[in-house]
Amino acid sequence: DTRAMSFSKRANLPNTHPLAAFLLHLIVIKRTNLCLSADVTTTSALLNIAEEVGDSICMLKTHVDIISDFGEKTVRGLRDIARRKRFLVFEDRKFGDIGSTVQKQYTAGPFSIVRWAAITNAHIFPGPAIVTALKAAAADAIAAFNRSVETEISVGTPRPSSDEDDGSFDGSSEGVSNDGDTTKLPLRKRSIVAATTIESSTESTTLERGALDEATAQAENDREKALEALGSPPLARGLLLLAEMSSEGNLLTGAYTQKCIDIARDHNDFVIGFIAQHDLNSKPGDNFITCTPGISLPPPGQEGQKVSGDGLGQQYNTPHKAIVQEGCDVVIVGRGILSAKDRAAEAERYRREAWKAYEERVGA
Ligand code: 5IU
């Protein structure tokens, strides 16, 4: 039963996707199961909020199609902050088309999401091919990236390490100057290991498992050391399936949600979890991460008050209800944090509440 299980234990279950294992370890070390929903419309607003709340989150959720000046600056800026503050980037793209189209939407166009977002999500109403198509596109993109790294290493021009160290990549050779250090071969090896894991799931993390366990165990005392031991995210991509929504009258219920679980089980080498309003792990072996939007807290000093919605269909629950009663793992918060006067302090308040709720659930 994953509800009563600690995140560290879940990270080490067999068949845990390397990216999921990384995220679970990160959550434990940073003591945060909070995801910020950064629904802002400019690059500078995005980078500012990422910088302000980065320490308090495990994941930052974007909607890149609302960023008016999206470009290389957005990608590089976000990558730098994510690497420094240690969080994963999740593009809330909600893919929902036939396989051939979503592959292009994932890898091409002005956004080329696969390059910079470790995690994205998809609806399953087009049928299971949406998952296999995105999985194949991710594997291709990673393989192409590895080939380019190999080529550059063999001709003695390794890519700057910053391009690989955070599990993001460019897919283009932009020839950024570097220190010319050709001894960085382990990068290539690591990348290749990671690429095979996207096909066959777990092999790569077992290698580092001992170190990771030690890292999470010592996180209590020395967070920085633990983060260092955790290292960079694997060069892998993961998908969340939209199993349930928070909005009033939505149609993602009953048999539809059940179908979503079936598809996730069939593809747990790529599907790392769900966007859902409650924990959907029910069979032995299920270890999906439940990420839950529609979360808010009453303002400080008004604890008894209920925040019910936004007048546009959104419905809210508290972190406590989502995590303890419904068994959700990661809470996704947008306006609750974005509209606060002190956004860093408000993110910390959400982080504390969500983490306390998790500890209550697992009896820590
Ligand atoms: N979001 C939801 N509910 C859902 C799904 C996605 O709110 O069921 I699927 C997104 C929309 C928005 C964020 O980007 O999560 C929630 O923002 P607020 O916390 O500001 O309501």
C-alpha cells in the first residue's frame, strides 16, 4: 500500500522509473511535495517566481503557450534556476491528439517541449497510442542527443557540461565555448545509460541506490551534502496521465479514470503518475505519483475559512484533505502562491502544510 509508505521506500521499489525515483528522493531531501503552477505570461515573470520559490518546491509547472516572449532565454533561464534550486520542470501541455500529431507537438515547433521539460502530461481520450507515441518521441530525442554528444566528444569538442547536467538538452549544436576539457567522458556514458532506461526502466538507478539511500538518510542533517549525492536528474522523460480534474462538472470520472489507470500500468516505463484528485494506486506493484491541482489554503489568520473556487469552475481542497484523506502525493498550487504579497513566504507555508500532511499520512 503506497499510501502508508514513505517516499524513500517508494523510490526504491522495483520498476520505479528513474525519473520518478529521482523526484521521490528529491522530495525527501528538500522536504517538499509542493509543485508551483507558474501561470505567468512573460519570461521575466516566470524566472522571477522560479527564483523566489525554487527552494520550497520539488517541481515547477509551466504553461509555455501563455508566455508571450517564450524563447531561448526562457529555456536557459529556467534550466539554470532549476539546476541551482533543484526542482524538475513539468510542462502542463495536456496533449490530446493522434500519435503522429502529438509527436510533433512534443518535439518541434517553437516550444520543443521534450528538450527542456522532464515531465509533461496527456489526456487519454485519443486512446493508448498517445502514450506510445510520446514515449517513442522521447526515446528518439534522447538517442539523437546522445549521438550528438558522442560525435562531439569523438571530434574533441564536448558540449558544455551545463547542457547535460540537469537532464535537459538542446538537440542542436550551438557551439557554446567551453573549457576544452575532453576528459568529461563520463557524461557520455551516463547519457547512454539514461537513454536505455527510457526503454527498459530501472537499471541505471540501481547502480547508485546505495549512495541515494545514504543521501536521503543524511538529508536530515546535511541537506546540501544530500543534494550533492543525489546528483543531476537522469536524462529521461516522464509522463503524467490526466485521470481526474479539479474543475466543476468535468467528465474525467468512473470508467474513464479506470481506463487511464489501465493504460498507465501498461506503460509504467514512461508513465510516472497521474494528475488526479485522489490516489489511484490499487494493485500490488502500482507506484504512480499522484499530482493534485485545485489546492489552496485560507489566508494566514483565517484558518477556519474555506476557499471553495475561483468563479470559473475551479474547485479547491486544502493540502491536508488532498494528502491525508485522498492520498495525493504532490500538491500543485498556482494563485494561492502567485497572488500573495510575499510569495516566497507563502510558498514556504504551503510547503510546510503539505509536508506535515505527508508525515501524518505515513506516520512519520
Ligand atoms: N489544473 C487544474 N485542475 C486540473 C488540471 C489542471 O487546476 O484538473 I488537469 C491546472 C490549471 C492551473 C493550475 O494551471 O493547475 C491550478 O492553478 P490555481 O492553483 O491558480 O487554481
